Amino acid sequence: MKRLIHEDFLLQTDAAKELYHEHAKMQPIIDYHCHLNPEYIANDHTFDNLGQIWLEGDHYKWRAMRTNGVGEEYCTGRGTSDWEKFEKWAETVPYTMRNPLYHWTHLELKRAFGVDELLGPETAKEIFDRCTEQLRTPEFSARGLMRKFKVEVVCTTDDPVDSLAHHLALKEEQFEIKVLPTWRPDKAMAVEDPQSYRAYVEELSEVSGVDIRRFSDLIEALRMRHDFFASVGCKLSDHGIEEFYAEPYRQVEIEQIFNKVYGGKVLTGEEVLKFKSAMLHEGALMDWEKGWTQQFHYGAIRNNNSRLFDRIGADTGFDSIGDFSTAKAMSRFFDQLDKDNRLAKTIIYNLNPKDNELIATMIGNFQDGSVAGKMQFGSGWWFLDQKSGMEAQMNSLSNLGLLSRFVGMLTDSRSFLSYPRHEYFRRILCNLIGNDIEQGLLPASEMKFLGKMVEDISYHNAKQFFHF
């Protein structure tokens, strides 16, 4: 009987099989956006067991478990063991059929640990023990797993106040895999809560050495930290935003708004929009000056369940796709930068699939010939990083832009077991192109070019685009 994860998994045609096995499969991994803990890499962390490495911080799995009737104590609770949590996950796995978690789970088990069996209640203990035994060997440490999956570059996600001590240690050690920080200044824009915002500004003031009393001081402090990140090898910024902000404002207004929120007063909705617009613009200018790539992850409604947010906090599985009318603001934001020829290389990730064509056409407005694919429609993100979501994103990009210049996949993950998502993406990409060849929509005579195109999307485009 054929295993679920076999050599031609997801590959439906001979052309797809050729493209994957002869072109995509052997490419190294550039994971240019993730949420790995750099301390784990610096210290070459070893994991106690499969439940720990697989379930800690994984809100994808927690959502599925809750949906399957599993209590919170087995998701985020502290009173249950790693094995007990894993056992509940194993009971849930059969019920995830047709959810991408079913594919990811078995792909990760196969690629990391060589496990062919399907995970379920009957196989849970044997799989847990077998994988845990492997995890306790040097080959399965944080660094060992990165080497196993042929990872070449990792870009973590880091706040401007971060010391980047672990990145510096790795750089000094000359660890063979590049582990670079990414500038994520979301908290510098989060003015909705004056008390929390002032505390953050005071922390920024301390680490930057800038006495922050005015908006101009805030920008100076951020610029100093931006310079520091660059010195450690940072090449990308990232912004998690609900929507794009491009409200008209005067500098004196922004100074007044900063004084108001720093003084502990709640801002009006209009003031919040103007402040975020100013911050987004100033950050974009810094990125352009250094030749960085700016990334925008937009469209999530976060922390929808207030009861459980109050109980267990953010990033625990209570976010969803939002519905924002953002096209005009996005256009204004990019146009303001482009007018002065100060628009950095850009990647836009949308969370609502209804915006696929919007993004695919928006990036075409600001391609200027200076860099191939300067404006990028980012890969399927979060709720869309599954087969149909990836196919929809690539189809929109193909129809309205150039798929051939796409910088490809990333994990966006906190787990060292998530690298097979690159394989998943590559198989889907090859199957998409292979089906077109089979149907006569692409010429079989151009297999050499199509093979190179697959190699570029899998690896070379990103390496060249980010100058890694």
C-alpha cells in the first residue's frame, strides 16, 4: 500500500514529477521570514520530546484541538504534561483530514524522523517515543535540524529594542547558516493604549540613548536602532498591520499627537490613523536609504475572543481573516514614496483571498525596471498557506504579473520542524506548472526554461533579491 507521503506526493503529471525531482527538490532553503527563537539557535537547543517541539506556541494545532473538543488545559495549559498534550493532538489528527495540518503533520514526521505511519490514537505512543529518542541526539538539535533541511539563511522577527545578542553571538562564531534579524517596529506604532505605549517609548529611549520627548526624538531613536540592526546584517523590515495607513498630515499635528499619547491621553480614531501614517512613511524612508526590503503583512483581525485573550494572551489562536477596504490607502502610501523615488523593494502579504487580484495589480503600478520583481505579491500567508491558498495566490500573480520573478516560500513559523512547508510549496508549484504542460497551456519544448523557473522561484530569486 502506498504511503501518504511518497516520492510523488501532490505531483499529478509526468511533467510535474520531472520539475520537482530534477529542479526543485535539491534547492537549499532561504527562510526569509520566520518567528524562530534566535536563542535556541545560538545555544543549539535540544528538545525534550516531540510534544515540546511540535505543540509549544503552535496556535494552528491549538485551534484544531479546540474545534475537536479538546480542553484548553491540553493546548496552552500548564497543568498537563507534554505527553498528555501530544496524546490529545494525536487524537485530533484523524479529524484534520482535508485541513492542511493533516499534510503538514505527516510530511514533518516523514522528513524529520522517517516516520511513515499515520498519526492517531493507536500510533501516538510509539511515534512519540521514537521521535523523542531521535530529538535527544545532536543531529536533532536546533542547528542539527536546520542542517538536515539544507537551510542556508534564516531571518527572524525582532523588535527595535531587542539587543540582538544571539544574532551577534552567531555572527561572531561564524555559524555557517546565516541567522539575520528583521526589523519589526509594530510596538512603536501601537498608540491605542497610552500607558503601554509610554512604557515602550521609555524602553526605546533607554536602549537607544536618546531622550525621547518629541516625535522627532522618537524617529531619531528608531533611526539609531535601525542603524544597529543593519550593522548586524538586517536586510528586511516587517510590519503587521490591519490595513495600510496614508492619511494626510502636517508635521506639527504629529508632534501634538505624540505629546498627547505620551502624556497618557487616549487618541481619537483620526489621530491614530494620522500617527500610524507618519510612522509607516518614516520607516519606509529608512528602509529605502539602506536598500532593505519592506514587508507588509496586512488583513488580520486579532484577539477576537476577549475572554480567552484576557486569560491566556495574544498569539494563541483567536485571530481571523479581516475585511478592510485598503486599496486607496495602499496606493497613496506607495505613491507618496515613489514620487520622490524613495520606494524600497516591497513584499505585500494579504490575508483575505478576495484581495489577490487587487494586490497582483497594485504591485504592477510601482514596478520601475530598477530591480526584477521590485514589488512582490508575497506567498500565501497564515490562513492561506495551504494548497488552494497557494494556488490562488500563484494564479493571480501569473495572470496579472510575472510568476517567474516570484521570491517564493517562507515558513512564518516558530517551529524548527516547519521547513517541509518549503517542500510542500515546491510540490504545489511544480504540479501547477506540470498540469499546464499536460493540458498544452505551456510548451513541453520549453522544459529547460521551466525547470530554471522552478529553481529560481524555489531559491535563486530570493538569494538575488535580498542579496544574501
